[in-house]
Amino acid sequence: MEEKELKEAADLIRRRKKFLVACHVRPDGDTLGSALALANALRQLGKDTVVVSADGVPEIYSFLPDGEDILKETSERAFDVAIVIDCDGIDRVGPALDAVKSARKVISIDHHTNSPPFGDIGLYNTEAAASGEIVLDLIDRLGVTLDERMAICLMTALVSDTGAFRFPNVTPRTFLFAAGLTAAGASASHIARLVYENRSLASARLMGIALAGLKVDKGGDLVWSVLSREDFEKTGAADADTEGVINHIMAVKGARVGLLFREAPDGPAIVSLRSRDSIDVSKVARAFGGGGHAAAAGCIISASLPEAERMALEEARKWMES
Ligand SMILES: [Mn+2]
């Protein structure tokens, strides 16, 4: 990200009045925490601000300060500026796209690699572990003092996009930011507990089924599991309860690529992919119209579960060999 874009964004924000801050569909702690912290800063500057997350706020993130202010949709259209957060592509805002497109100016804030630039100003930094890092830069540039509520939101962004500071995307800057957030009153340990050790019984049981059904190939390099509708029904788990299961698949000794297949209520197979050792699973996801990072990606395959499993594994093996 260039200094120039950051200045342009801050200048534009100072001049305008009515803002839309948009999260991506299937929101995570980064998009939600970043959006809420930025909205808080905008409101402190006296700006009218609407925050939209088409899929709402998952229960796990209900602790986020001001999370109740997030709307699933808005009928308002005459925004001065729409700020789109953590979206690798404008359509990732889902049904909020209409409202975003109605804005006179669009600012995109993102850290995904290969994020297609969109909007009038792009604050892109692929070195940032979370979009929250870029939002922190912007808040700082706007001259807004970080309060405890904002710090909790941004710490959630960092904690959830770094696996509580364990993923290789963590840089010295990430820790510097985390230090500032800690000083402002956010507890990484408390937030990590809320995000990672807060599983419902149904979700834990679904995890058990996924782990009991683990399959391996390529001498243990490739590990995956499959969850059918029946598994969800048996445990009473919802789709959101699969959160984190893929990380446990990747925790198997020797795993370099991990996949979790799950059957969506309406039929298609949802695939989560993870990798290490610089294997780029976003290429696998992209082969099926999905996306994500090199080490964490996802896609939806309109096929039966066994067929999707066969197709995605074939593609994964191809990339592992190249
Ligand atoms: Mn992110």
C-alpha cells in the first residue's frame, strides 16, 4: 500500500458525511472487527455511518462492542463513501452490493493476495496479517485516538486472521499493532478464548465426526474429511459450527494440505482448504470459482459430496506435485 492512497482515503473521509462500511459474506473476525472499529472512528469524526454484513454477526463474534449496530441490509442508497473491508472482489459483499454501488466513492481495504483492485481508492497491503492492520493505519491517519472498544474490535481482527498469532502471516508490525491494542485495553488471551475455545456441544460433536473420519494420502501430506447433511442432523450442528474444524485437520502431524468438504443444506459441496510449506491452495479453490489466500482458501462445488471430493482432491494433488 502506498502512502499516497492512505492520504487520499483520509482526505476523502474528512470531506464527506455519509458512510457505508461493508463486510464480506460469511463474515469472520477480521471483516467484522475492522468494520466496527472503523465505524467507531468515523462516528467519532461526526460522520453518519451504517455498517452492513449481509450474513449478520455469527454468535461467536457477538461479544464485539457495537456489534448490535450491524445491519444485514440497508435500504439507504445515497452514500457519499462506501468502505469495503476484507473483500477480494466487490461482489464479496453479497446482497449489500447495490448499496455499495450507490456510493459516490468506494474505498477498498484488503490484504488478500491477488485481490482484484476495485473502487476509487484501494488500500491494499498483502503483507498485513489482517485487514485490521490497514484499518489501524487509517484510523491513525485520521487522527482518531484508539479507545478500548476499537482496540477490542481490532484485536479480534488480528487474533482471528492469525490463529491467535500463530500463522506465518504474523510480522513484527502485527506484534507492534497488538502491543498498541493491548495498551488500549484489549486482551489477546481473552479474545482468543472467545474465538477459539467457545465451541457449542453440537459443534464439538461435529468436530468429533470430522476427525474420526479423517482420510490421508500422499504419505500423510494430504489430509481431509467429509461432513454430510446426516452428520449435521445427527449432532444438531449448523453450518457455522464447522468453523475451526479445518485447523484441527491441519494439526495432524505431517499434513501439508488439508481439506474439509461439507454438504450445504441446499445441495452443493462447500470446500475449505489449508496448506503450509508455500503450497498455494487458492489455486485449487480458484479452479472451482472460489478464492482466498495461498494458505487458506475455499470454494463451492455444485456436485454431490463424493464427486466434489474426487474433483478437489485431484486438483489438490496436481498443485502439490507442481
Ligand atoms: Mn482478513
